[in-house]
Amino acid sequence: MQVVRVYTGDDGRSHFEDVVIPLVDTGPIGRISELIPGPGVMFREVGGDYDLDFHNAPRRQFVVNLKGSVDIGVGDGTVRRLGPGDILLAEDTQGEGHTSRAVDGEPRQCLFIPLDDALQ
């Protein structure tokens, strides 16, 4: 399963990386990844006027877009649009951070899945 990772590079700026989470064939129940431990989940909803300048992820976490889209920008000017079903692995907890903006004035709903800090 592919996810978009945003992380802090050695230059202190955020960068994108496409990451594949390996899935193992388990027969009739399909393909599944290894368990990734974490303390819980959170749901979030933001309005269509959402426009957050550079900020850091508050913790290592997966962000799963459920409804609506978001434009995520990093320090080199690259912007990636994530829509429903897209998954972001937010790991830029230090440095310059990233921007987040609503798309086309639409509200967005997402799911935050915090990750244990001990896992890298």
C-alpha cells in the first residue's frame, strides 16, 4: 500500500517521499500489513477556508483523508494534493514544517492515527 511521507531532512526543511507499506498474502482474508503500534485514533474536520502556514506535525502519525482534499506544501515549493483515501505519513515534527490548505473551498474530514515514537 502506498503512502505519502513528509519528513524533516538534514537541511531542516520538510520533504516528500513515496513509501510502500508491505502487505503479506493471508489467503482468503486478503493482503495485510504488520501491526503498526500506536496509542489510538482521532477524527478531525476542518472548514473549506482552512489555510495553515508552515507548521510541524504534532507527533508521528498517519493522516487518512476521508472526505475532501488538502494541498500539502514543503520547503522547496513542492505541493502534493491528497484526496479521499490518500494516506500521509507525517513525520516532520521538527524543522520548518509544511503547509496545509483546503481545496476548492471544500471542508475536509480525516483520521489521525498516532504512532509510537519508539518505532522508526
